[in-house]
Amino acid sequence: MAQTNIAAIILAAGRGERAGTPGNGPKQYRKIGGETVISRTISAFRNHPSVGQVIVVIHRDDSDIFDRAAGAGGDNIRVVEGGATRQASTL
């Protein structure tokens, strides 16, 4: 893969409260077709030839569920803690 300085930032720190069905957890950790939404999203960017790094912003309480839902990381995956709001998570 060619070296690139393009990074994809995935904002996944939300609680998904508008997604319905309380108690099912944040929507990024729900499965579609047997794979979690967050895993599908990471794979799309990880496998893109123009993306050199994937930064995933998660909620401070989600490290365990993220590890289970996202599968194996990689050299180009970086996980950081999000802020109190979506805007704060992008700073």
C-alpha cells in the first residue's frame, strides 16, 4: 500500500439514544448481517487505498465493548476518548 497522510476520523462516542429500543446499547455496536456497525465502518476505511490512518473516537465507558465489537486492530488504527459533545470529540 502506498504511503498516504490521509486520516479517516470515525466519531463513535455517541450513546445512540435516538436509534430506539433502549437497553440495546449504542447503535455503533449493534450487528447488521452478523457484523457490528463499527467493525464495518472501520473496515471500509482501513481497506481504502487512500487512507493511511483510521482514528476512532469512542465514549470513555466503551473500551471493552469496542474491543469486542471492532475485532483486531492494526498499525493504522488509533482509538481515542471522545468529549462530552460531538463537537468536543472533534477537537
